[in-house]
Amino acid sequence: MTDIAGKRSAFRKLHESGCFVIPNPWDVGSARYLAGVGFKALASTSAGIAFSRGLPDTGVGRDGILSHLAELVAATDLPVNADFENGFAHDPEGVAQSVRLCAQTGVAGLSIEDSTGDAAAPLYELDYAVARIRAARAALDPDVMLVGRAEGFLVGRPDLDDVIRRLRAYAGAGADCLYAPGLRQREQIAAVVEAVAPKPVNVLVSSPIGLSVADLAALGVRRVSVGGALARAAWGGFMRAATEIAQQGTFEALADAAPHATLQKLFST
């Protein structure tokens, strides 16, 4: 399946029942590996691509992200969901322009955050946030999934009632899937799933939370992403090996490296 319409149709069907994991590659190589081990869809990670370029999360900029998304879409036959940050604009018209460009990369879906980037006022007022989601939905073809994100738990506003209020409002504004990164407790996740039903819910697992995919599925979660965690795991191995070499002059950590032959075989096909 290489056609964009086919990818988008398959992506929507994944959200209709059950629960699937949508892992987050940060480059073409990691995307191809994840496709090869059997995942059914991929999602970009703003942190992963930023770290690979020596930048902080959200530091890449719109043009760089659009180029990166086009690479991910072309890398495999899997649908790709874009971590599209806050739409690279504050006003609804700017968000609409950005998401049109994002859709042109061939992504099957994209998410829009309600975070402002301003530490003093980290979340858009609800009415304005809703207007941004509504503008994004109007700018997209119906086959492109729109994910509404409530960022309260990530920006120091862990108010579950407010998160649910926002997610419901984003659903009403046209979001196809709802996402509140930072939820870690079973009760919180169950409350969000119930509150926005029958809309599908994405749960972020970027570190162990004591819940498996089966546990999340039992709570009614439709999809599970890992954000920048796989990129950070790769960085963890790299940093441990590099630190050992630099500080101890030994090379034991290299024993955990992926075999050259395995990677050669993967990228030769």
C-alpha cells in the first residue's frame, strides 16, 4: 500500500475498534525498522527529530518538520501521524495554513496542541483553542484524521476536569481522536475514555506506568504512542557507551550494539 488515500483509509480503520500501538520514529532508518517488526502505523516525534539535529524539543521549525514528515511518509508503506506541535501559529488562520501544508506531505493524520509556548500562560483560552481546532478541521480533507491535544498535564496544569472539558470541546470542533499526554493513572485514563466516548483516545506511554497494552485496551484506549521515548532510549545507549569510552577508556557497552550485519540486511532490502 503506497497510495496516500489507501494509507489514510487504513489509518481511520485502525481507530474503529481494538487498540494499537503507534510508535514514534525520528528518522528514515528508525521508521523502516519499526515497519519491519510489524507495527501498523507510525507517528512522528517533535522531540526525536529535534534531538537528532542538536536542538531542543520544538526547536526545528515548520519548514524542517514538513521536510521531515515527507521523508517519513516516503520511508514505508505505513500511515504516518504528524506530531504537528501547536500548528506553528497562534491564530486560527495561521494554523489552517500550516495544516494544509502538513497534509500535502501525505500524512494520514496530525495533532494540534493547545499549548502556547508561553510559561506565564501555557494554555490557550478554551474558546480560542477550540477556534484553532475548528480551523484545522476545516482546512483538512475529510480523510485526514485530526487529533486534538490537551496539554495541561505537560505544562504544569494537571487539572483532569479541565482536560476533559477541553477534549470534549475539541471533539465538538471536529477532532477525530483525543489525546491528553501526561496521564499516568488508571483512573485518569478511564475517566478520559468515558468522557469523550465514542471518540478514540490516544495515551502516551513515554516511561513505565505499570500498565501494558492489554491493560490500556481493557480501559477502552484505542491507540498508544511513546513520543520521544524510543529516541531517548537510543540516546541512552549512545550516551552510556560514549561516556564509558571517554571516562574509563573501556568498550564494554559496545557489546549491546546492534550487529552490523543485521542493520546491513535491513537497509539493503
